[in-house]
Amino acid sequence: MRTVAIRLALLALASVFTLTACSRKDVLVIGLDATYPPFEFKDPQGKVTGVSVAIGDEIGKTLGKKVEYRNMSFDGLIPALQSGQIDLIISSLTANDQRRQSIDFSDPYVKTGLSILAAKNSTVQSVNDLRTPGRKLAVRVATTGEQWCRAELPEAKLVALDTDAACVLEVVNGTVDAWVYDQVSVMNYHEQQPDRTRALLSPIREEVWAVGLKKNRDELKTQVNETLARMKKEGAFAKLADQYLAKERDLMTAQGLPFVFE
């Protein structure tokens, strides 16, 4: 009797899993780290929003699916994608060869570059100054800024931190010489701390951001690329720039730097 009961319980549990799996077919699960305004962040009501969410919503429309956003740490995004917890990563993710060993990417939708947020009293004036032996630099874990510093600055002392806020604090306090990060963030953090930091925006290296996908999801990749192409054609990225990045666009234009959506 106990055996029969166990079998019935297992069948019921299997049915639940099957129903859950079927219901998930109508949901597109997108992973992001909502600590990166204006691309992905939480509004005052705690709702995830930003440029990345707008892109994800459009992909959901293309697929005819409801979109669910999963907020998680940046260094957990690729493992979550590989394990099937999420379907896509849309989180200001740089597409590079190192990451292509693990995941696939859509066509790029942002062109940016690594730049430098320097401490006010640091002697760092350019990328060449970062190569001075003994430099102390902040890096955010799992970012291309960290990858570049570890590969290109073997003599630097790196302070690896988990959040933007922690990296900015090190620069503001002058406990590091500089932080290597993307141009938009460097502009924004310098504006928040203009008396304690300097923004060196000339790109150390050009990069592109793209949507991350699990390998061999070719149909989904095609649909994502079609959505990005449609958004560009319809002027959706220009509208997103007006909504979220007008200040950054004007500053980059004034400095003769190409804007991220160009």
C-alpha cells in the first residue's frame, strides 16, 4: 500500500513539473543586474526599468511572450543562462571572445569603450599612466574592466569589488588611483562626485554590448536580432536616448566622442 502511495505521489509531482514546464513556454525569462542606471535599475517603487528592460519588452512582443525579469548579481548571470534558469541576458553585457567560449551573443546594440574614473589627486592622466608600477586600481568583479586590467596591467595592485558603489567609494576616498569602467558610468559617477574625481573618457578599448544567449539557440537568436534591427529602423533607440541618456549624449557629442547608439 505504501508503495502504491509513493508511486501516486511521484506521478502527481511529475505532473506538477510538466505543467510548470509547459506554462514556462509562454514566458521569456531575462536576467539582469539592476544596479546600472540608466540601462538597468529599480525605480522608486522597486520595479526594474531602464534601456535594457525596454529592449527586453520588445523582444517579448516579437516572440508573443510575457517577459519576466530576474534581478541577480552580475557574476551570476552567465551561470544562470548556462543552467537554464534564464533565457536571455540583457544587462550591459560586453560581447567578447572570452565570453563567447561559454555563451552566444546577438548583434550588438551599444558601442562604448573602457575609460577611467581617476581620483582627484592621483597622477593618472591617461591610460599610459596606469602602467606605472605600483598603481592601485579598483575593478568590479566579472567585468571587462577587470579582465583588461588583469591582462594589461600585471604590475598593478587590483582591488576587486562586487558593486559600482564600492568602486566609486575607493576612488572618492583616494584609496585607489583610478577605476577602469565604461564611459557612460564614468561620466555619471564623475558628475555625482565632481570635486573628488576626474573622468578620462578617451576610450582605452572599444567594446560592444549585446544580448547573451545560451549556445545553439539559433531560432531565438534570429528573433532577437530581428527585434534589434526593427528597433533601430523605427528610431526606438533614439527615443530611448531621449528618455534615459540625453545628458550623456550631449556630453559625448561635445567631446567629439561617438554616442553609444551610433
